[in-house]
Amino acid sequence: MARRFVVDNSVVMAWCFSDEANYYADRVLESLSDSSAVVPPIWPLEVINVLITAERRGRLNEADSMRFIALLNQLPIQVEPPPPAESLMAGILPVSRQYGLTSYDASYLHLAMRNGIALATLDEKLMTAAKKAKVALWERK
């Protein structure tokens, strides 16, 4: 049975930029050959925001962005369907408040907590929050 985990956008975007590549992000990407990842509903918007910002700053061109999106579409990354807004807000607000996270980061932690699965992230604040919440951090098995 394939392992499932939450992957944060900090890891995903390290796959896009050669100057942000690192061992951990590379191992997460490799693990997707026999595992699957899940992301909160905000994830596609976060990816697009990073890509368009990189285009505006000259780090990427339109073709680079489209190639990266094509790569992501081939990976076993499932966008969690959004629950009703009341449920989503009621779940994420307390996580954000308790761990001092943005609502975006809290959505990843909340998803991992709700599903009882590990979280793959490069974000130090999110790692600290995951440890406090007793959410496992992704590690290569």
C-alpha cells in the first residue's frame, strides 16, 4: 500500500527552481514513485502565485511555468476537495491561532492532523508547529 502524506508548497516549489533544490525536496519528489501526496484546496493558487511572481521577476518565463505545471499534473498529488466554508474556517482558525501560523500554513497542518498523516515541509515555523501538534514530519522510509 502506497504511503500518503501532506506536501507543503515550500517543498513543491523547490522542485521548480534550481537554486532552491535540496536533498530533502529531492527525496520527497522521488518518493512519489511509490507514495502519494495530498494538499489543501489553497495549493493550486499558491503554486500559481509563486510562478507568476517568478515570471514578473524574470526568474521564469511562461514556457517554464507551463512545463512545471505539466510536471505537477503528472505527479500523484491530490488536491483535497474543499469542505463547506464554515467547516474549513472552523478547523483552520484554531490551528492558525494555536500555532501562530498563517491561514495558508495552518491549512497544511490541519490537513495532516485531520488525516493522521505526515507533513513534508521546508518551512521552519510549520515544522515547529507540526512537532508541537504531534504531527509526524515526512522522512524517507
